[in-house]
Amino acid sequence: MGKIILTGERPTGRLHLGHFIGSLKNRLLIQDNDDIEKFFVMIADTQALTDNADNVDKVKNNIIQVALDNLSIGLNPNKVKIFIQSQVPQLSEITCYFMNLVTVSRLYRNPTTKDEIHQRGFENRVPAGFLTYPVSQAADILGFNTDLVPVGDDQLPMIELAREIARTFNNTYGNVFKEPKALVPKQDVCARLPGIDGKLKMSKSAGNCIYLSDEPEVIKQKVMSAYTDPDHIKVSDPGKIEGNVVFSYLDAFVKEDSFKKYLNEYENLDELKAHYQRGGLGDVKVKLFLNNVLQELLEPFRNRRKEYEKDLDEIYRMLFKNGELARQEVSKNLERMKSAMGLDYEKFLIK
Ligand code: ATP
Ligand code: MG
């Protein structure tokens, strides 16, 4: 039996470079692997509502954007099935049963939820749905009997909880679930790409993103305004690499031939970094190089997106069709789960 992959995003905005390098790129790299049996990408509208209950339009309107972004990078829709979470109500049923296997204090200890509660100013008024969304995410993952979840490192506590719930369920009712694994990029900078402001991770909610669909002039303007080293005032000053977003992005996105194409006076990134640290290399030059690297990456995505945008009806039809596939898949696992729990009441009818 091949591997089952599940991953996804919340439809709270268009996807950005953080999504690409944290999760989408790994999707591209594995989509053609022979050992993959099923590959689902979930647009997590139900989860997005847990902190956007009063902004349904935002969530609804971004479903198509997230679908387009996934297709724009070159995911093959014949292999990768993109669907909408709320079209698989079986996931909510699984969530209900899982809710009894986790304590409230365990949910409060989740470091990602803790950060997010703080960022959203929810301290005294956490919506119950928001606190418990990691349980519903565990239901998404286990509901598909998932082996591998390509994600950024902010999601590791969620995968850990899914593993714990799988273990608790198996110990309580019998062996039903596998313990899923996270597929996180090896380089730290890719597992949690910083935003252009240099403060937090790049995140739709923080408004510090370069979007995959940004036009060339917007990309350039964002790159030129990115946070570098505030003490690097004159070109001759020595500069810092640590916390310097422009170098973080170069670490994440520079390709083998980038220097030959756009900045051939340097052999590689180490040489460029050494010059910056010594002094004598200005921010503008490094930023223009980064701009070239990012323009090369994003141009084909933008062009592919424009092709897909010509027939949105077709994309919605694909999402709904995949919803049916996803329902079938999750229903199978829900049946297995309910029968392990002894909730298969149809047995009573046999007599
Ligand atoms: P929101 O602010 O609404 O939570 P987000 O930008 O954090 O949005 P999500 O939809 O929550 O995006 O994240 C989807 C996936 O993208 C997750 O696997 C997450 O780990 C990954 N991801 C998001 N931002 C980054 C980032 N800056 N670096 C690496 N991976 C990221
Ligand atoms: Mg997030």
C-alpha cells in the first residue's frame, strides 16, 4: 500500500512565499513519487472560521484564491485532489469523538495556539472553536488515514497532537489509526520563513507577505522595503546577516545558477555574505539580486495562474468533484472508527 498525503491551508488570503517554501514546494517534489497512493490538499474553510466567524465573506472568497495558488505552482490536478473542508461533514463527526480524548489544559499548552491567541488579542475571549481547532485538525489528518503531512514548523505541535490522539484512540478502542508524520523542510529558514518586516513568520494575518500572485513591480517594491540590518548605514559599514530578511530569503531561494545569471562577480552566497559582513557592499545591490531571484521563481506561477483564472467554473467543478472523493475516503475511516468504538448500531438489526 502506498502513502496517503494530506495537507492544506486556511482560506484567509492568497498564498505567499512562506507557504511555497514551507509546504507547497514539498508537494511539488513528491507529487510524482511512485509510493504515493493518494494525495489530498484541503482548503480549511471550517478552520478559518474559528477566528473569522464574523467574516464569512473573506473565507468564502479566498477559497478560489487558495485553489488557484496551489494550481499555479504546477501541482497536477489529476494526482493532487484539492477539496473544501466543509464539504466533508464526516470530519466534524470525527472531531466530536476526538474532543473527548483531549484535556482543555493540553490544548492551552499548544505553543502555536498560544502565539496565535496572543496575536489575535483573544486572551480573555478565546472562541471555543479556536482553542479546539487542533483537535479538528487531528480529525482531518487521521480521517484520511494520513501517512505524511507536508507543513511548516508552526504545525509540528498540531501533528504531535494528532499522533497523541491516534495513540489514545488505539489504546482505548483498538487499533484503527496510524501515527502520521510531518514533512518539514530541512533548512530552518524554509520551515519558518520570516516576513518582510523581519519580526514574525511571514503570515497572511500579519500582513508582511510577498504573495505568489504579486505583480513584478509589487514584488520589487516589497523587496526594496524589506528589513535588513538597521546599523548598516553606509555601504562601507560591516553588516549583519542574522535577522537580515534579505539574506534569509537568499538562503531559501537562491539557485545554483543565480549568481552566474544575475551577479557574476560572486561565486556563491558565502562570498556575498562575507563581503556584506566585512563592509563595502550596499543593501540596494543585494536587494536587486534578490529581486531577480524572486522574479524568476514567481513569473511562471503568475502565468499559470492567469491561465487557470480564465475558467473559474471549471475549478469549482473540480473542487466539488474532489469533495465527493474526500467524503468517500473519510467515510471509510469513520466506519472503521465507529465500529472499533462499538457505535455500529446496525448490528442490532441482524437478529
Ligand atoms: P493565517 O495567518 O491565516 O494563519 P498563514 O499565513 O499562517 O495564515 P496557514 O494557512 O495557517 O497560513 O498555513 C498553511 C501552511 O503553510 C502550514 O503548513 C504552515 O506551516 C505553512 N506556512 C505558513 N506560513 C509559513 C512560513 N512563513 N514559513 C513556512 N511555512 C509556512
Ligand atoms: Mg496559520
